[in-house]
Amino acid sequence: MQTLTVVLFTCSVASFLAMFHHLVKMQRPGIYPSKKVLKQRAGLLATTGAFLLVLGFIFSLF
């Protein structure tokens, strides 16, 4: 159970880092893919990261 918790927290951190990467990339002019796509990806990564973080906290209680 401890290994699962560590994996969930690690995936959560990786998801949040990828989200920040997309947000920083969105600030540059002339980017590909478009800002709309980057916003969608950042939102999905933020949601996934938050879900994994909550799941990690729940599993850490057991």
C-alpha cells in the first residue's frame, strides 16, 4: 500500500509539473499547438493531478 501511495503522489507531481510547462509554453508568441489546445491540456493535467493527489491522501490514511 505504501508503494501505491508513493506512485500516486509521484504521478500527481508529474502532472502538476506538466501543467505548469503548458502554462509557461502558452505565454510564448507563435506557438504550436494553439493556446486553446494548451489551455485544454493544462486543465486536464490539473484535474488529473488533483484527483491523484486526493487519491494518494486517501490511500495514505489506510
